[in-house]
Amino acid sequence: MKRLLEISLLAALLAAGCVTESDAPHLFAGMSRERVRARFGEPLRVEQAPAGGEDWYYSFSSSPEIQGSTYHDYQTGSDSVSASVSVSDEKVERPVHLSPEGYVVEPLPSGHIVR
């Protein structure tokens, strides 16, 4: 029972550190070019893709790194839980791939678009 409580606490800590959909708009496959432009603004640059379509380049923030662990000391019967969230301020330019019809296709870049 105590182990279940520890795992629940760890899950709650990790969930509290996550960005929710309402906190930041996200990019998804099938999104139209008009919706991408309305949500994220004009791309930094546009390049024609070799197979047709376009690659729109935006600045992305790095995804937060979440680590957690649990430990049980069999000698004392005690348990411990630790969690850490690290966020980098690094911004990286990545392409958003648009099909010839003007819709976002996979693979999607990791991170979140920053303006």
C-alpha cells in the first residue's frame, strides 16, 4: 500500500511539471497551413520540399526533461521518491513539413514553437 502511495505521489509531481494543452498551443498532423500561420505567425523561412510541399522553419524550445525514481531500503523498510524537471532556454530552428495540399505531415518536430 505504501508503494502505491509513493508511485501516486511521483505521478502527481511529474504531471504538475508538464505543460497542458491549454497552456501552450501545439502543432499536430493534419493542421492546415492557415491554422499554423494563425497560431504561430509567419515562419522564419520557407523552403520547397523535394517531394513537393514546403518546409516552414520555426524556433522551437527544447522539451522539458523529467526524471523520477523510487527506492526501497529493505533493511529499514523505508521508501523514498525523487523527481526532477529540467528546462533549457535553448531555442532550435526546426522544419514543420507541409504536404503539397497544405497540411502538416509527420514527422513533427519536438519541443514547442516560440515566437
